[in-house]
Amino acid sequence: MRKLLVLSVLAAFFAAAPACAQDARVEAAKKEGKVVWYTSLALTSSEKVAKLFETAYPGIKVEVQRTGSQRILQRVMQELQANIKNVDVIHTSDAGHYVLLKEKKLLMKHTPAGVDRFPASFKDKDGYHYGLRATVTVIAYNTKAVSAAEAPRTWKDLLDPKWKGKLVTAHPGYSGVIATHVLALVHLHGWDYFKQLAQSKPMLVQSAVDPSGVVASGERPVAVNGGDYTFYQIKKKGNPVEIVYPKEGVPLVISPTAIAIFAPHPNAAKLFTDFLFSREIQQVLADTEGLYTGHPEVKYPADRPKLSELKLLLVDPEELEKRNEEIKTRFVEFFGA
């Protein structure tokens, strides 16, 4: 099945771009031999995309370095201080990072083909970074432990004392998705919401990917946040997980990607970035990973709500960058870690 997916995607990709094999940049990229990708995309998803690229362009390896968004930024800045220039393509789920990186002139201007048709929220007006994917943060529960009738339906439902010791939350100090989630809910309900939520002693995990596994196993039956695509993936595998999209709104997290100005493999980085934004790969992200994208031609599985059907809570990237330390500090203050 996976082999068929790879073949069909590549056939469509090369049919859409028959001249790409003759592109001089392909030869230049092959001489470089690889592209180093720092990404917060779930490991299974990022490795799938990497494998598709390597199949499309034999001789160019994708070195996937997957970790949380905040650690990616920290690593990039620490490596620069040590004069280490390792990363080519930087992809995190904290749009505020790109405000900072752009201000520091650490990003290369590169516009992938077709992104002019993406929504404005997916594009940097100056052409330095673009939204590779979008995630909404949701509530989820284990259907063997929690009935549909008693499941929380709103963010404030999670404050009910009956959930004490039964919740799991990811951490904004690790995850850009969760940093965005926290700020969106601070706009909606204020910091007092998180102060009250902390009284239920939720289990703390790192990535926005982690709550799905905790809920699926039943270790904690309710997730107070997490990327919706991770719950979707684990549910599709037959796990007893149900997703709740609160009607008062769900935070929309647009996850940018950009090429480092000091990229050691610049041609491979541009080729890889163009590949990421092709309709075929954007469709793979929607079909097999359950992600949303900015590509106007992407079709979504019937069992996924359309973004137009959801009330979306948006966060300004510049505010996210300015309040990043506040978000992490207040979260630790309330949750203790």
C-alpha cells in the first residue's frame, strides 16, 4: 500500500513538472548530496515526506532532525553562537520564531511555485517563510473510559473537578503548537482559565503529538489540547479516541517553513522546499497525515471537518513572539514544571 502511494504521488508530481529533472538546480543539489531538515512535524509524517523526496530525487538524502518547536529554535541559535552552520530548512509550529529569525536576517528569501494562491495568513509578505501546514488544537477523550454524554464539549468543561487526575496537557515550553494554543485561550478566557485547569493536576507531556498516545492507552482519558491530526491518525488505526472541536473556537496553528540564510546545501534546500509545497505533497499531508494546508486545490478526507466549518481562533505571530517568555513562565507558575 505504501509503495503504491509513493508511486502514485511521484507519477503525479513528475507529470505536473516534467521539466524539473532537467532543472540545473537538480544537478547542483545532487552535488550537495543532502538537505538537513529541522522539523517539528511528527516523526512518522516527516519521514514519509523525506522518503518521497529521496525517491523523486535519487542521490539527495534528507536528514530529518525532529524535535519540538522551542528546542529547534534553541538549537539553531546555539549552533550559530558556536559558528556551526548545519541546518538547511527550518520548520516549527511557532510562527513567532519566524518573526525573530527574519528580524535577525537569518532567513533566505525563496518563494516556492504556486504559493501566491495560498491564503494571506500562510505567506510572509516579504517572501521569507510560508505556512507548510496548519493544525487546530482540540479536546480528545478515550471512548472506553468516557462516554459521549459525559465528555467535555467546551474548554471550560475541562475545569469541572470530576476531571481531576484524568487530564493530560502538552507543554508550551516545548511545543510551538501549544504555545499558540495557550495564547489563543488566554485571549478567550484569560490566565485564570489555566490557573483553574492546573488545579486538576493534569499529566504534563512535551509535544503536541504526545497527548494522543496517552489518551489512546487510557493512561489519562482526556486530553486538554494536542494537534488534531495526531488524534485523527491514532483513531484511524483503530484506537478508542474521539475528537471534540469546541464550538467557542479552536486555535489555528499555521506552521511556517523557511530556508536558513547560511544553509550549507542551498540548492537542495530550495528543491526540497519546492517539493514540500507541490500540490501532490500538500495532498499527501491532508490524505495520510490528516493535516490542513494552504493549497487551494487540496481535497480533504470526508471524515475531517473543513476549516470553513470551524470557528477558528487566530493568534498574531508578532504577539506570540513578544509574549513567548510570558507564556512559558506563567504555565510553569501554574503547573509546576
